[in-house]
Amino acid sequence: MPFEFKRINIEDVILIVPKVFQDNRGFFLEGYKKSDFFNNGITDEFNQDNHSKSSHGVLRGLHYQSNPYAQAKIVRCIRGEIFDVAVDIRKNSPTFGKWTGTILSEENKNMLYIPKGFAHGFLTLSDTAELLYKASGEYVAQNDKGILWNDPDININWGKYGLNFKPILSEKDKKQPLLKDIKKEDLL
């Protein structure tokens, strides 16, 4: 199998480690194989691919789309390095409000599967970083939602920077609500 699927500390979030075939010419890996993903519990149909580029210190998130346009994602960093985070916002989940995070980089080539019911964000650790990610639903502006990146109830440890550093944020991300202030119908 060209992938290893590792369950991490929040149920349903999966670290995907691809098998990399490397020699003096370069490398080859499979980035997605429907049958392997389905056989390991990732049964979403992915119908939109996104590509983003960010500079050092840029923090994007925490983003999600509300129902009925919730999205699952598979995130991969193809250039540079990021700290990638998923926050459980499934209102009936025993891990509601908890987060998990991992380093994704062009060196480790790992991917993170984030199911529906999670907010997603990342911090760029390298000079620049480029991400490719698959989404199970198309972007719908009126269902685009978010949570403040430094919500004290979630208490994300943004790597070596902690919560007191000053990330580069979009105007939208500076004004996101706290998780406790989100309308119940917007939670998944």
C-alpha cells in the first residue's frame, strides 16, 4: 500500500504518510488513491482542489463551512513548512473544542485528513509555503465561517511561538468570533 494512515489524538483526524519512491532522479508519490483512502475510513468524495501560498508568519484560519456545505479536507504542503491545526466543532463530540496539530512540509510529504465538523488553520513556519488541498465540497461564500485563531478556550499552542506572538492575519481572521459565541446552527 502506498500510504500509512495514522490515527492521531482526535478521532477521525488522520495523518497520511505516503510511500515515497526516491532515487538520484528525484521522487514519486501517490497523493491520493480513492480505494486506499476509502479502505481506511476516508469515504468523502473530493470535488474541489485548492492551492495557496503564504509568507513566513502568516496564519490562516480557523476556517470552516457550515451545513449544508460543510467540507472535509486533505491538506498537503508541497513547498516549505507549516504547522497545520484542526479544531473539533462537532457539537455532540466528546472532543468538542479540542485541537490537534502537526507539521506538514515538503520534506516529510505528509498529509492531514480533516473531516467535516472541524475548523482548519495553519501557520507558515518557512520563508514561504505552498499548500495543495482537496475539499469535499465547493466553496460557498455565505457558509464561510471561522473562529478566532487564539480563542483562549481552545488554547492552541502555535508551535514554538505560543499564544503571545503576532502572526500576519487577514482582516477577516482578526475579527472571527470565539467558539462560545458561534450560533449553534453554525456548528456541525
